[in-house]
Amino acid sequence: MIYLDNAATSWPKPEEVYSRADKVLRSAANPGRGGHRFSRQSAEALLLAREAMASFFSVPDSRQVIFTSGATHGLNMVLLGLPGVKRIISTGSEHNSIWRPLEFLRQHRDVEVEYVESGENLEDLKKSLARPADLVVVTHASNVTGHIYPLEEIVSQAHAAGALVLADVSQSAGVLPLDFVGIGLDFASFPGHKGLLGPPGSGGMYVRPGLELTPLMLGGTGANSHDPGPPPALPDRYESGTVNLSGIAGMAAGAEFLQNYGLDKVLSHELDLRRQAAQGLCGLGAQVYVPDGKTVGVLSFNLPGIDSGDVAGILDEVYGIAVRGGLHCSPRSHDALGTSHQGTVRISPGLFNSARDIDQLLTAVEEIIGQGRR
């Protein structure tokens, strides 16, 4: 298997991730729910993981890091839980984990939603912010083209206009250095299973001190059990139920691995492979979708006359190469590219891929094109 679908879920994971998740799982209990040894050990493992993730994103108070099942969970917690919202602006290439909650708010809660394309000059966003907005939602990096949107400038403009900012860092966490506090984010949501190299079902959310959400879920937290309402203190307020302790511990191990390895080396490696793939695909006559400006390692392409899903299927079944074909849960991105009818073939090399993997991909694509011409 040549695995080139790291934008969906990274694979393989560092050995540290497997061993940490396994170790925690072998003695996992409900943290904070009892005084016995396993519960105390689990509470300690959870605290260490929370502090590791806070350190990774430069958050001084680890209580502001809330553990979730992934980025979708955190994005929904903010979008559906932020009180008093009347107008939201979404900028970037939204994933359905943003688009669908926004459409729900528009249709069922009478929230005005405006979608703008934030180019490098941010002119459309400036125009939209001329009218009062409560929240700006930013997709930091596109999961279709890899384009990186200017997060710091967007935050600056939104705050100047009196709007809060929620960032979806699904494609940038673990690849780009992110200082949530330094950037000035109000909320951020990240998955553990992509660039952070953690297990599926893990992730987290950052909430700036002083901000409050209406919890989406209510239940056991181990604290304030006599009160019918959610605990007032973070992180318990937003972590009802039993957390995915082994997944969270594995995610923290992935973050620690990345800190030791160096994010600059991760990005450089992935961009080298992306560049190699883009040049080779263009030389073969593929339609390659390369945006202006900076990108992460994600790259989309199409072959003339062949459906993207068919290309992905052939690469998997004949050549043992894992890519993704289709709309990638981001239909508005494909509307902008003009590829809504067929989607794209997406490759997303990761830290453990090599130039040889890309060479084999290009050889396979060349053969598929040749077969299609016969």
C-alpha cells in the first residue's frame, strides 16, 4: 500500500502514538469518577494530554483546551452553541462540518449567513464586515487545493469590526505552527487523526478565556453532580460523558513527536512531494488545480475523460495506491473550481511518504492515461 490520503486520516502513525494509546487503554477508567487507582491514573493521563496539547498550540491555561471526538464536534459546539448570534460570515473553502451547521442555523434559527472568498487582499471580507457580524468562520487551509488562507489578517479585520473568530485548522494543525493566543483566535477546532498523527475519534477545541458557549451535550462529568445544569468551570462544562482517553493520549503523543521532529521539516517534506507530483502530473497532461499563494501538501487533479472516482478506484485496486476521488465533503470548493460534476482526485502526502511513492503514482497515472487513449 502506498498511502496518499493523509488529509483524510494520517497513516501510519509514529510508534509513540501506538504505544501510548495502548498503554493508556490497558488501564483506562473514568477520570475523575472515582477514587480507585485506575481512575486516578486515568485522570493523570488526561491532564498530561491536555497540557501537551495546550503547549503545542501555545495556550497558557490548559483548561481552555476541550477534548472532542474530532474537528466536526468542536465546530458544531461553537456554531450551534454560541448565544445571541444574528449574522455569520464564512470565509475560505468550507468543509461540510462548517457548511451544514451554518445552513442549519440559516434555515432553522433565522441566522444570516454570508459566504465570501477571502483572496490574498481580503477585499470581499472587508466589504462583508462593513455590516455588523457576530462571528467569522475561517477555514485555515483547503482540504481540496491545500490553499492556506491568511488567518492572522482575517482575525485582525474581524476583531476590528467587532466579530469573534472561529478557525477550522483541520488541514494545518500538525503542519503549520499555530499559536492560538498569539494569533488572537476566539475559538479553534482541530482533529487528532490528521496532521497531529493521532488516532481516529480524537480532537479538541480552544475557547478563549471569558467566552461561553451553551453546551451541546449534558451529562456526567464527575463534578457538581448535585446540580441539574452543566458545571460552570472548564473543561468539565463541555466534556460531558466518558472521554476517549486512549485516543486523546495517542493524539498528545503525536503532538509531542511533531514538536521534537520540527513542523518546519514536516511542511518542507510534504511540499517537496506535492511539487514533485504537480510537475509530473502536468507533464502527463493532467488538469492540476494549483491555487495562487501558499499551500499545505494537499493537491487535486483530474484526468481528461475519466471520472475522479474511477481514477481513485483503479489506483487502489490495480496499483495499491490510496488516494481520494470525489467532492471531499467540500462541495462549495468544487463549485469554485468548476469540478462539481466530477470532483477531483486528491493526493495528500504525509511525513512517512517518499519521492519513490510519488514516482510510482506518476507511473500508474501514465498507464491509466495510456489505457484511456486506446
